[in-house]
Amino acid sequence: MSRPNAVTFKGNPLTLAGDAVQAGQPAPDFKLHYYEGGLKALTLADLRGKPSILSVVPSLDTPVCATQTKRFNEELSALGDRINAVTVSLDLPFAMNRFCGAESIQNMRVASDYQDRNFGQRWGMLIEELKLLARGVFVLDASGNVVHAQTVPEVTSEPDYAAALAALKGQLG
């Protein structure tokens, strides 16, 4: 699937920093942070060994991001611990935890790129003008190779859930 180097937000064009990650390439490394009894790091190495889905959103405190996270949480419940499921945003880890508690999100881990935006830059998902992440979904195989990559062209639109879920389930053999 082709990935743009720009997206729109309510029709206004915006630039994505970094190179777009494509299906077929090794996933770029990253260091995200989450809160679980203290701030902890999540890296690409932590995901190896299981297929993974990375659901990328600008902010959980917006309607489309909340919908995307809740939809993947629901759709992935049957897969349990056979996969890694991570929502990535620039929200603070504490706000992400509050959202997950309020919305009963139990099947998605939340991790933040707030410290240095390395995920956004390495994955071509950082909107330069807004300093937020674009909306997208990535599926990785158990070795950390990208098997599905979607950057949603209009930030206020939802991703292609069916394509991402099919790619993920295809990794389960």
C-alpha cells in the first residue's frame, strides 16, 4: 500500500516528517513510554516473538482516535496474548491510562512518543506543522517486519480496520 508524505486535516494539507514505512521492510526501531507503576520503556525488541499491531493516533482525547482505539480493543479481544496490540500517540502516559480506565480498554497497550518523537520521525508519522502523530495502522510479523502499513490520508477519517485485521490474523498461521 502506498504511503503519502503528506496528509490533510479537515482538508488542509500537512507535511509528514521522515520517511514513510512501507510493507515489506524491517520495522524501524523506537522507544516509547508507558505508565505501569512508574514510567517504563517499550521498544521494537519488546514486540518480537508475536505478530503486532500498532494503531497510531493524534490524541486519545478526540472522537475519531477514541473510536479507533475502542474498535481495535473490541476486535482484538479474541486474540488474547497471541499478539501485541499497541496504541501510539503523543498523549502523556498518564492521560493514556486515564482514557483506558474510563473506556475499559484492556486489549491494547498504550505507549507515548512524547519524550523525543522518535517513533513519529522514524516511521514517517510526525505531522510537522502540528507536532502530532498522523493516523495510521501498522502490522508487524513476529520478526519485526512490516506486513501492513496504512497512513490515513485525512487525519479525521478512520483507518481500514478490515485490512489491518486481515493482515494481523494472517500472521497467526
